[in-house]
Amino acid sequence: MSEKIDCAVIGAGVVGLAIARGLALAGREVVILEAEEAFGTHTSSRNSEVIHAGIYYPTGSLKARLCVPGGRALYQYCAAHGVNHRRIGKLIVATGPDQIEGLKKYQRQAEINGIGDLRMLTVNEIAELEPEVRAVAGFLSPSTGIVDSHGLMLAYLGDAEARGASLALASPVNSGAVTGDGIALNVGGNEAMTIVCNTVINSAGFNAQAVARTITGIPPDTIPPTYYAIGHYYTLSGTAPFKRLIYPVARQDWLGVHVTVDLGGRVKFGPDFSWIDRIDYCFDESRTAAFYEAIRRYYPGLKDGALQPGYTGIRPKITGKGEPAADFVIQGLRDHGIKGLVNLYGIESPGLTSSLAIADYVAELLKN
Ligand SMILES: Cc1cc2nc3c(=O)[nH]c(=O)nc-3n(C[C@H](O)[C@H](O)[C@H](O)COP(=O)(O)OP(=O)(O)OC[C@H]3O[C@@H](n4cnc5c(N)ncnc54)[C@H](O)[C@@H]3O)c2cc1C
């Protein structure tokens, strides 16, 4: 069976849902195609749920350009739509003198990225704000917060559906082709069919490269390689010792074992970072000792036995070990030569924070 539709969004994660919402609000007919039996079961529900201020990202990068306005838009959206969130603030701390230069680097980058509210703290101020934290220097990012990612996705989906969009679950896109009449997608599942679309948004998370490779007509040299990096989260039993998020100065290519407080006041530590070859969310408990060691650098009061294995998440990377961290890659007509097609690759952190800004960016690309 074959059907003609206006827009298909492949992937019902937070980014696909934000894009579908944007297109539906603009009056387009939208079908969201999701391989799984529920929305948001992959990266969008396996993350830190932090609304990032946009401190770290390189000057002019898409991450910097989309995170800062995306975060502001997200706060407004959550407030207007009753999505549970809290602007709890974040302390970034140096645990030794060798990390102070790292702190200063963040501060300079934050200023370039347009974040004007960072406040340097004295050791006494750190102790007043977070008595359990040991640090030699630090600053406060008051505009960092937390959000209920499931509630957010539900709200995006609700907005999209209210404007006529539909979500097709258990509907994997298996292949496709760019034709003279639009982009044809072969959708599997119980009611397998081919749909021919004016517009296709490939927002399939860490599967986006694989999906693009099955669509005949997309130039293969525009599709980046695929890498995965897993992160583990441990939860803390007992009363929360912190009120805010605590991030140690980053080591290497990730933000370190940081503290996140969720909306229920529970504390979790993570994620760590390891390259993996395939998608497997299995929790590797051999990391426990390394977590205790990393956390005790800034939280010496952590008691033996207080950490419990939590969950894992997998970063959809497009550069591998030893290569510089990549920016978001969002390709439109100018990049691959196909009208009506947008491919999103490497949408790792801060993709949740940036979701509304990514949706606006995609809408602009489609005007070409
Ligand atoms: C450990 C970790 C921590 C993070 N922490 C934060 C944070 O605190 N703040 C922040 O802003 N960002 C954070 N992020 C990033 C954020 O979670 C992601 O950027 C965001 O969730 C990506 O959403 P997505 O919709 O692109 O991908 P996904 O959520 O992975 O959604 C893609 C969807 O596509 C579907 N799909 C795949 N293949 C097909 C197919 N062939 N046909 C149909 N559907 C398909 C999948 O089933 C999935 O539902 C974190 C990421 C990780 C890994």
C-alpha cells in the first residue's frame, strides 16, 4: 500500500517531537514514525534531565547557538504548559589548584556564549551554599535547572496532536528512496506501507545514520560515521546532601561524574564515559570503585555502600576516540542537495535543552 503525506518525522524522541510540534503549529500535516511501542524510550529518557545554561560549547558552534536560546525557550514553555521543572542552579567546582585554570576557561567561554549570570564564589560561599562539597574554587550558574523529560515529551506530543499530527508507534522506517514525486519511506510494522512525503525529518537519534544509509539518493559522503559512548548513573540512598547540581571541572572529553538532583529531590551521580561497539544498556557494576573515587574528590562524606546502580544512557557520537568532540550536524538542501529532507546527526547533550531551538532551526532550513 502507498500513501502520500506532507511531512514525516522519523523518531519520537524529544527532538523529533519538538520538530513535529513546530511543523504542526505551522499548519503542516505531520506523521511521526516511531520504531518502538512508546515514544522517548531511548536517549530522551536516559539522560540527566538538566536544562543547561550553555557554558561549555565552542564559540559559534550549533551547540552554543541552540542551547542558550533553547534553554530560555524551554523555561518559558515549561512554565506555560505546566511541565515540571525547577531552576535549581549549578555549582561548578575545582577540587585542586590545578583545576582553577579550567574554571576560568569555562567562565570566558560562558561570557562569549552570552551567559551573563555566572557568579564566582569564595570557598566560604561554597561552604554556605553546599556544606558537603569540598572545593578550592567554584562558580554558580543560577540559570541551570532540571526538567521532567517525559512530561516535556508528552506536552510536545499533545501540542502536535492538537494541531492534527499523528504518532505511529511500532512503525520503523526500514528503507526509502528520493523520487521525482517526493521522498518515499518504506515503513514496517503490522501495517507495513510505503509513504511518499514532501518533507522528511530524520531524527532517529543514534540510528539516524543507519536510516539515512537505507534511503537511496542521499549522498553517502554526507552521512557521518556512527560511534556510541555509554554513561552510567548511580543513585544515592538516604537524604540528599545537596540542593543544587554539582559539576567538577571536566576531565578529558566529558563533564565528569557530576551530581544531579531530580525533581523528587533524589540525588544521582554520573554519567561516566566509555566507548562501546553496539547499543546495550546493560549496567556494568565494575565501575563502582571508580565512581566512589571520583565523587569523593568533591564529596568526601560519601559513605561506603551509599551508591546503588541506577541506569545507563548512550551518547549518539559522530566522532570517535581521540578525535575532537563534534558539533550537532543538521543537514538541509544545501548539504545533501535534496529538497524537503533534513537529517539530524550527533544530537547528544545539550539536545534536550536545545529541542525547541533545534525545531526552529529545522523550520528555517526547510525554507530553502
Ligand atoms: C548520558 C546522557 C546524558 C544527557 N544529559 C542531557 C542533559 O542533561 N541535558 C540535555 O540537554 N541533554 C542531555 N543529553 C542529550 C539528550 O538526551 C539528547 O540530545 C536527546 O534526548 C536526543 O533526542 P532525539 O530525539 O534526537 O533522540 P532519541 O531520544 O534517541 O530518539 C530517537 C527516536 O528514533 C527512533 N528510531 C530509531 N530508528 C528508527 C527508525 N528506523 N524508524 C523509526 N523510528 C526510529 C528511536 O526509537 C527513538 O525513539 C544527554 C544524553 C546522554 C546520552
